[in-house]
Amino acid sequence: MTEDEKREALFRKKRRLVSGAIVEEGRAPPTMRGGAGNRDTASSYDSLLREKEGVSTTEATRSRFWRIIGGIFLAILIIVIAVAVTVSKNKAAAADDKGGDDLATVNKDSIPTAARGTYLDPFTWYDTKDLNVTYTNATVGDLPIMGLFSEWDDSARANDKVPPLDKPWGDYTKTPARGVNVGGWLSLEPFITPSLFAYDRKLGIIDEYTLMKHLGPKTAASTLEKHYATFVTEQTFADIQAAGLDHVRIPYSYWAVEVYDDDPYVFRISWRYLLRAIEYCRKYGLRVNLDLHGIPGSQNGWNHSGRWGQVRWLNGTDGTLNRQRSLDVHDRLSKFFAQDRYKNIIAFYGLANEPRMVDLPAAAVTSWTTDAYNLVRGNGISANVVFGDGFMGLENWQGKLTGMNKLVLDVHQYVIFNKDQIVYTHQKKVEYACDGWTQQAQLSMDTSTGYGPTMFAEWSQADTDCALHLTNVGWGNRWTGTYASGDANAALTPRCPAQDSSCSCDEANKPDAGSFSASYKQFLKMFAEAQMHSFEKGWGWWYWTWDTESAPLWSYKKGLAAGILPAKAYDRDFNCDADVPDFGKMGLSEDYRREVGVSGAELEDAELVVDTRVDAVLENRMTLEELIVGV
């Protein structure tokens, strides 16, 4: 070994290396920089080497410093990357196990190519909150479970008046349902969200069918999903629980399940929001009434079924085809909702909302109802099954559809869609709610005079049909005699109680119920409580609807805010146990041409005018006679 080699070996043996961790913590010797070693030994050896190689000591030290810094940085970077990868893998594993709503935990490459851009691709979703974004193409009843979490908890209760979800409800005749609809959400209704239908009337956009055709597939999907994600949220169900309600009716349409032929409807996106809504109901202890609001072919030809016009279900060229399609939809739905996770929370399973039996053969509808009932029961649905009264008159259901366990008749009660009832005075409307509807409920609940189990899944506080788009987009109303429907309920002369040109929609159409006169508010609250009282003579009630954009007499949310509904649905001031006042004598106009009563602001203005005129008399600028005439 040469002398130089011996010297190099000796210096290497004496060098002390410092770990990166010690350097970062400040525990390296004060003479060390970057963990390079002991200056007394290493730098002496370096000097010898640099001198031998013809490089200055200063240059060598500087070069060595930057090499060491670079090495430390690289080592730290490698450690950081390794930790990040490990954490990411752990998070992904946790997401795969329990699911999560954070797309950051999902690798886009985990979405199969065939599923990208479809309703199964969470990266296309407008909202992922409280949805499981871990990809799966698993189905039950050929319907996707994508978005659901694997665990659920049925221990919540809506309030202390009712049992928690994991305990039986018991007898609805003793503990009636008190609920609300979330209408206009998954099945559009123009009067609930008129902003979605704010187009030139010449375009003929009057229902979901024509709106979707106008928007086209891409815009229709983005428009509707934004509506789904924002019109009803978790807060909706928290507020429903806080109002003392215990059931929620969720209207949805067949295109959540399937679309046919040239259907322009947005396929399947509403399904995800329906499933999430059920989970929100679960969180707040609210039992669910599933309501298939629109079925293939349209069961009534009204805009809330999806398409205005001809009834193509059980009727017309495609009547038989749509009959089978509607059964196929229920075959898939019932298999899905027969899962254990829904047995406690789904209390009512609806077959078809408001079949228009005045235009359909009654035998055809009852035959289909029998087939649909047997189908869903055979697929494992244990909930109460609901069928609509079809506007036949409650007494006409006596003796029909017998022998079917937990089959419930659904009745929707309104005075405003009947031209002979809309003319009732405000006093008469409350009296009719107390007497007429109570008698109807009792008649229907008695199998000797009616069907038997009866529920009231739609009603409102509206005393006119004035709300924008209520009768149809661009149509008039019965109240002012501008309803040219062409059917028996057409009204070409005013049907407000005055039945003359004084009829006006001004007061009823105020967008803020808080601005209503005191006498009108008193009527509205009493009218609501009278209906609650009557419908609890059956299996209970569901108000139509939770919220609207601009029709406060159809919004439970707005009614609560205005004080025209009880703060708690189970704690009411009026239960048809007192005389109903003559609201006309209290200053409430029957025609809404003008309010006889005045608001606080109007009263202040009037007092100011009187004070000014009195001052004028005292100052001899006005005679006493002029003051009296002026006032």
C-alpha cells in the first residue's frame, strides 16, 4: 500500500457521519455543516487530496457542501414520497372498506373505461356529499347500489311522540302519520319551481318532457342534477324533523329506473338522490313513503306525471305495453327496496300517484293494482302498499280490492280544484275541512261504507288556484274565471265567493306569507289545523309540499316561517273543537280585490295623515267638515 493509500484509509476510519435526522434536530456538533464530518480530520484530508489534484481548498469545500445538501434533500424527498404513498394506500383501503364522499381518495383509473362519464362515474357527479364514491357496478334488482354505504343505523326517532325506526310503529289509527312531501324535486312540477320553466310561451315548455327535449341530453342532465343537489338537502330533513313531523313522502318518476324509446328524460341520476334522501330520513328518524309519481305512458296526463296530455297507460295504442312496463319498473324497485336496510324505514310503498280513473276503465286500474300488489309482495316488500283513489269518490271503493293485507287507499283533498267548492267563503272552507272531510275519512275507514285503511297524502293551505303555473304553464285559474281547460272543471266565469269581476289573485299570490294581513293569517292557520284534525281520523297526512320558489300557501317551510302553521305538528291550537269565526267580519276580503284590514305600516301612515289634518284644523287651514270628509 502506498503512503497516500495508508493516509486515506486512516482518515476514513476516523470520520464520524451524522444522520439527517440529527442534523434536522440541531444535534450535530457545532463544527459540522450538512453532516460532512469532523472539520479537524475530514477537511485536512480533503486539503491533501485537493492539493494533489490541483484544486483549491475553498473551491473543494464549496463543491462538497452543495453535493451534501443535494444528497440530504434527495433523501428527505424519498422519505416524504414513501410516507405519502403509504398514507394514500391506507386511505384508499379504508375507502374501499367503508366508503367515503371524498373524491381525493379515489383514483380516476379505478373507474372502468366503460363506466367513465356514466351515472356510475363519481367524477361526473355534481355533489358527492354523504355518497359513497368507491366505484362498484353491483346491483340489486338490476338497480345500482353505487353511492350507498355498507352500514346503517335505525336507532333514531323523529320525536318523543313516536317510536324509533327500529321499533314497530304500531297502529296508524291510534298514532297517525304526520308528514310532508318533497314535491317538485325528483319529479318536476312547474308551479313549485317556475324558474325552471321561465321560457317564451311560444316554445311550449310546459312539463318535464318538453323541458328535457328543449335542453337536450347534456344540458338537461347538468340542469336537473344541480336542481336535485340544491332544492332538497340534508338540512331539509333536519328542518322537517324539527317541525314535529315524522314521515316524508318522496315523489319520483320511472326514469330513475328506466327510459324507453325516444324518452328525453334524464336517466338514472335521480336514483342516486332518492337513495341519499332515504338515508337522510334515516338519520333524522323519519319514515319514508315512496311515491312513484310518474309511470310509463303517464297515468293521468298531468304535468307532474312528466308529460301533459293523453293518458297512455292502460289506454290508447300503447296502453297494454305501458301496463307491462309499469309492472317491470315495480319488479325492479320492489326487489331493491326489499333489502334489509329498508325494512324499518320504508313504511309505505306507492304504486301509482293519482291514476285518472275518470278517463280510465275502473276494472283495468283495479286489475293492474292487484297484479302490482302481488308482484311487490312476492318480491319481499313488507311495507304498507298504497294505491290512489282515482277521484272515484270514497264510497265507491267499498268492497273493492279486498283480502290484501296492508293495502292502503290514498286520498288527496283540495277545495280549489273543484269549481263548486272553491266558491266557499273562508269560514265555510274551515267548516268543510272540519265536518265534510272528517265525515269522508270516517266513511272511508269503515269497511261497511268505504274501503278501509285510508291515508291523506296530499293537501295544502291554498284557498285559491291562483299560484303561477298551478293549473298548467300559461293557463288561467278558476278563481278569476280564466281556466279554459275544456273539461268539466273549466271555469270561464269567476269562482271566488263574490263570483264577479272583483275577484283578484293579488293577496293570495303575495310571495311572502309574512306580509299577509292578521285576519288572513288566522284563517290560514285554522284551515291547516282543521285539515290535520280531520285527516288524523284516517291513517294520517302528508302536506303538499315542503317548499316552493314562490307559492307560500303550498310550502310547509314558508308557512312555518310566517306563523301560519303550528310550530310542532303534534301541538295545535285548533282541533275543530270551537266555533269558526266569520272572517269577513274580521276584515278579510272574500274576493281579494282589496284587504279590508290594514297592516301595521298602513295604520301608521293613516295615523300620520289624521294627525296632519288635525294640525291643519287647529291652525285654521282646514275646516272641521273638510277633516271629517277627508278621513
